[in-house]
Amino acid sequence: GLATKYLAREDANIMGIIGTGRISADQVRAVAAVRQLDELRVFSRNAEKRDWFAGEMAKEFDFPVISAETVEACVKNADIITTATNSKDPVLLGEWLKPGVHINGAGANDGKRRELDDAAVLKADMVVVDDLEQAHIEAGILMDLAKQDKLPWSNIVELGEIVSNSKPKRTSPEQITF
């Protein structure tokens, strides 16, 4: 929620969430607490879990909740995308991202997990982490890109730096933030 508050566009109102596990409902609640959502799209590889989760979210919120049959349908033209999976392979591709989108990568908290492909991360104008020291241990995608000299650690900022105004937040509506 805090990352969305400081990094998503003020008019961001369509959310897509990939994953319906234990952290997903809280991710939706956190985003809905800081942005007026008009629509939520949900994707899970398991259609039964996807439909159940969409139904539960529809009971809780006053905006339409759509059970998307593909990841691409879930994220297409979304303003805010949250990945909440334990996938070792990318589930979000850079080619699907529109200008101005904000991405919350919530599930890839292990050096071997990769929720976004390289293109998605490299398309981001801002890459922000909770804690840089922790990201060196847990953020597999960032560790890989840094090792390949595609994304230096010096280009990654901590969320606290943005909250405290020591680093700038989004500077244009077209920026992609992650």
C-alpha cells in the first residue's frame, strides 16, 4: 500500500493481481486503501482458486472484480499490477506493460524466484525496494540484472528515501515504477 501511495499515479484506478495465495487479499486491501479502484482483475493458474478469490473480493469491495483467464488479460491496461506468487519463472512480461503503470512485486522474496522478466524490470523508470541490503539477498531478478551489469544497484532506491523526500517520487504520468 505504501509503495502504491508514493509511486502509482494519483488517477490509477484499475488493478490487476497475479496470484491468489495467502498474501493476495491483503495486497488488494492495501492498494484499495490508498487508491480509489474502479476495477480489480484477478489471475491464478488454478481456475477454481481464481474464481473463489474473485468472488471473495467482490463481496468485500464495491467495484467490479473480474476473474481473468490469462495473465495478459489480467494486466492489460492496468494502472497497478501486483505479483503475489512463488514462481521461479516470470509471470509478468515487459511487453504487456503500458506507460504509467506501477508494479508491486510482492512474492519474489527468495533469490530463486522471478515474477517479472528482465524486460519488465528494465522498462521501469524507477526501481524501488523496501530495503537495499535485504534486496541483495532476496530479490533474485535484481541480483541477476546487477550481475549482468544491466541494472546497477546504485540505480535502485529504498522506499523510505521516497517517503522522506530525500529521493524523488514519480515525476511524470508516463513513468513505469516497480
